[in-house]
Amino acid sequence: MVRLGQNFLADANLRDAIVRDAALSGDEVVLEVGGGEGVLSRALAPHVRALHVVELDERLREPLGSVAAEHPNVSLHFADAMRLDLRALEPAPTAVVSNLPYSIATPLLLRTIGQLPSVERWTVMVQREIADRLRASPGTKAYGVPSVLVQLACEVTLLRTVDPAVFVPRPRVGSALVRLVRRGPAPAEPLSRLVRAAFAHRRKALAGSLELAGVPVPRDEVAAALVNLGLPPDVRAEGLTPEQFAALAEQLNPAGADAGAQAESPTRRGGQVG
């Protein structure tokens, strides 16, 4: 049965592979978003100190409740993961392991990167297209806002591609398991805004895209900052590495570019970033 667009794991080998790929030591506090019928939750619980399971569908209280009854270290949260106060979770998550609902995969990842600085590692199932975007290199078609914002905070690795046949119902798209390992804080809000504006009109030169997006910095000032970074003044957004975006933000807004981590992506549940 389709429940709010979720596709449930129906393959024990894949379930066990996800647990292995998560490389849990037994001391982690794991956040699982999209608990579904508890297949992955039941497999994770014996390997962690605590497991927070977030599920939106109230009809899944019974199967998830049986998992929590078997494993006292499991806490259930029936809520929208894009609205839940992640900072209030106790104990604070140190890892995310999930078969993510595909409609919120990108904004949810950005939200956990920003709101949960305690999380050091993500092992998540996402749509293959999203996996390609998260790890895309500058100059490629897949490179965009998610690529830059995620890579500024994390190293991204494709662990395995996944056939649609292992899910019920069978999705129309391929899937992939990816690992994110934190290497720094989430991008500060001025930097995040700059990246989003830069890709808002990606066929335009970056300076022109910023102007069209309403960024209050003169085009010639942007062009001069790009030249200072060794870049052509008419370069497009896709031509900058994540690190060059950070350097550009520092030049254009030196007081705010590094002032704290991004608290939360403005994209709401069901939205798509980049």
C-alpha cells in the first residue's frame, strides 16, 4: 500500500547492507526519517545506543510500536520531519541512517546538516538523480545548489546503486545509497543565499544571475571579486567550486559570510532544491 509517497524496503539483503554500510559501533544515536513499517528500524536498534524514528503516517503506529516495544532504546516521533524541532531530540543524534522519503530527501539532508551539528555521518537511500546531484562536480549538468551546500559541509560518497525491485511499491526511478561525512559546519546563511541566487538563472553569467535574483551587490563589484579569485568575470555559477563560492561570499559580505551555520533550508516539505 502506498503511504504518503513512501517506498518500503522489501529486501532483507539490502536492509542488512544498509546497516553494514552505516558502520555503527554501538555507541551512536541514530536518526531514521521515514520509519515506514519498521523494517530498517528493527535492524538498526540492536546496533545503536539510541534510535529516533520519525514517521508522518499515523497508520504506521502499530508496526513501529511493536519495534519500540521490543527495543527500549527506540523513540518514536510521529511528526513531519521538515517541521519537527530536531534540536530538541534527546539524546542528540550523531548519525542519520534512513531510507528517505524521496520528496523531501534534499531539503531534509540540508536541514539535518544545519540543525544537527552533532551528526557526523549520514547513510541514506535517495533517488539516483539526487545522489548524482549531491556528489556532482563543477561544470557538470547535475552540479547545482545541493551540490555546493552539501559539499561545503560534507564529503559525499556513492556506496551502491539500488534496483527498484527491492521496494514496495516499486518506484519508477532508480535509487542509490550514499554516505555523507561531515567535514565542517553548514554554510552560513549569507553564503547559502548567494549560492541559491547564483543558480537561480544558471544560463546567465553569475554576476547577472545575482542581479536578476535581487542580490544588492553591483554587477561590476561581483565581476571584480571573481577576477580576484582568478575566475573570468562572466563565469557561470556552475564554474565555481564550493570553496570558491565561500571565498566569493567572504569578499562580497566579509562580515556575514562566516557568521554561524545555516539554521535551516527554507524549502518546505515536498519541495525540490536546485
